[in-house]
Amino acid sequence: MTKRDKLLEQAAALFEAFTGLEADSVEKFEMPEVKAGVLIGEIEQISYNTVRKHGSSERAKKHRYRHTFKPSARPLFAVSHDGKVLLILGNGFEFTERGITDK
């Protein structure tokens, strides 16, 4: 198994744990390379929408989430030099089957 295959397996497992849905396909998309950026400040909270299924009997549906970071876990907000790529940087949090969790 190649390193790429292992990474895809890990990504699929995280997707399945979080969404409750089967990761049945792989979609390629280009990850922009950022060689220089601008530090803007701290992120206090983030909100996002995603499709998720809770439990085996529930149908998948769109859910809205908001995560407020603890002061000690707040990531940095940065942008690429051209302002086209947004970056969330830090290690006081992680994304798990529960969503964003502060360490």
C-alpha cells in the first residue's frame, strides 16, 4: 500500500466517522500551494454547514454547526499573499468524529 493510499484511507475513515455516511468515492481537487502569506489574527469561532447522519435510523440531512474556540485553542487566521486562499493555522484543536474539538 502506498503512502497516498494510506492517506486516502485515513481521510475516508475520518469522513465516515464524522458524517455517518460511507466514503464510496474519491474526488480529486487541487490544493493550492501557498508560499507566502499574511497573518490576519485569531479565530474566535467558526460556523459551517454539512450533511450528516446521526445513528443508524436517521436519514442524512444538512446540519449547521458553530464552534467557539477556547482562548487557549484559538487558531490563527492567515491568507495567501494574493488573498485568494484562506488558512486556519494552529494545533490547539483537531477535527474528529465529533467535529472541531479543542485540546
